[in-house]
Amino acid sequence: MNNLPELLALEKIIELGAPHLQVQVVRQVPLASGHCFPIHAIGLGNPSLDVPAIGFFGGVHGLERIGAEVVIAYLQNVVMRLQWDTTLHRQLEQMRLVFMPVVNPGGMWAATRANPRGVDLMRNAPVDATDRVPPWIGGQRVSAGLPWYRGRAGDAMEAESQALCEVVAQELLARPFSIAIDCHSGFGARDRLWFPFAHTRKPIAHLAELHALQEIFLQAHSHHQYIIEPQSAQYLAHGDLWDYLYLQACREAPAHTFLPLTLEMGSWLWIKKNPRQLFSRNGIFNPLINHRQQRVLRRHLSLLDFLARAACSHERWVPLPETRAYHRAQALAAWY
């Protein structure tokens, strides 16, 4: 059984790009019916661990289908350009692209934020907040029947969380430089680009690199719609997967640079334009009108393409030792 539209679209793209793509099914997620959904990881470009990489992730929260659709749209863009774009081929000789568009297919099938076991994957990592978190939304262990459930204390991470972490460890953390972008929706009326931490208000070690990345983004996109900020500027949470992976990267490969970002698409704007969406669970997190969905899919392509180019060209903009202090000071003044 596979009538999940996003998986069907993904399988068509995999077929189109077959000569260029390396595809693996990282996990099979069982449903109560006995059927299973695959979690795909798709790679293309130079597999050498010496070159930089970027990973594109979506569908971590099953209700936020637009996140998966944005990643699938960009994968399709890349696959179709492979037929004619010599610049893209040269770029892929120097870097690696990794895609996990549907991390939580069971949650998407059930139209729930959590996975089929009721666990919120973005509250599931073994990281406890060091500062006070907001009740419930920051993660709870009371019941899988309530939102933001972390899973039982001491249990292994969920299969979907493990799949994401394994792909990130193999394809991104093993490289000297990498970026991850995880696509979500549902927070506010503005599109936001978040970076860690979620478990503490303390700045991360690679604050200078994030400020330099923002600087070149603003130079290339002076008229953009994103608020760029640490997630802690909005709220703190237990169990954030990207905090967990960033801390793992710093611990296991301190000489490497790993920059995890979250695109949080502001779904309240869609509700403002179409208030009837409030009466649909999907409508709170996704643009239900077709032309708005198409607009959103187009809207973020330039951001994803910019991040791929930035990863490929990181040696040209990552701060040198003598400029790191300047960038860190500027970042602290702007964000903290």
C-alpha cells in the first residue's frame, strides 16, 4: 500500500533521476493495519567525505505536509536541471546533496503531528532543556494521547528519529563542512529561519559562521521575507533533534562545521487570507488553496538553492580566525 501523495510524487522523481541518484530506504515504518511506509534518503553529487554537503529534510511533523512538499519541489527542480544544466553538474562534482523529504510518513498518513506511536519527533532526542520550557509545548512525558509527547524516559529514540540521525551522521557530520535545512510550518505569520539552540538560551559555538552566512544571504537577497534568529528567541523545548545532532557534531568532530537550520513557514498568514482553514487540522499548517500552495513551493526555492551554493562555496565566506571575533560580536548584538 502506498497512496500517500507525497511518497508517490517522490517515487516518480526517483524514477526520473535514477541515473544520478543514490537511493536507500533507511527504515520501514509499520502502521496498525500491518502495512509499512518507507523512509527514503536520496543522495546525489560527489560521495567523497572530503567535499561539503547540505541536507534537505521535511515531513518530520505529519500535519505539516507543506514542509515535505517544499523539499520534494526542490528535489524535482534539481533532477530536471540535471538534463541540461552544466553549471549544476560542475557544482555536484564539488559537493553532496542529501534529501529526506518524508521523515514521518506514518504521521502524514494519519494527519497527526506525531508519529504512529504518538511521539513528537522534535521532542524525542535525549536532550533536556537547561532553562525553563513552556508547559506542554516544550515537551511532556504524561501521555502519547496529548501533543508534544517526548516518549518514555530511557526509551530509545523512535525509528524515524533514528533514521534522520543516521543519515545526518553518515552524510553530513562526517564532512568538514555541512548545512542542514529542515522544513516546517505553523509558527506565526512570518517565515522564519531558526538555528540552535532550542534547549538553552546560550549561543552556539558556530555563531560567527551563522552570522557570516546571514551576511552573504542579505547581500544576495536584499528583499527577503525571513526573520533569521535562534529558536530560543521564541521558546525553549526538550528533545530537539537538531540540538542533539549539533552537540554530537561538536563532541565527535570539533574541527568540523555543521550548521543546522529550520525553515518555519508562517501558516497564520494562510489562515488570515482564508479563515475557513481554521476548521481543518491540515488547514492550520498548510495552504489549502491550490494557487497559494504553488506560490509557497516557488517562494522558497531560491533559499534552498542559495544554501546549496553557500555550502559548496563555504571556503569563500566562512570567517577566518582573525574575523571570527568580529562576526561573533555582531551576532551577539543582533540576536542575544
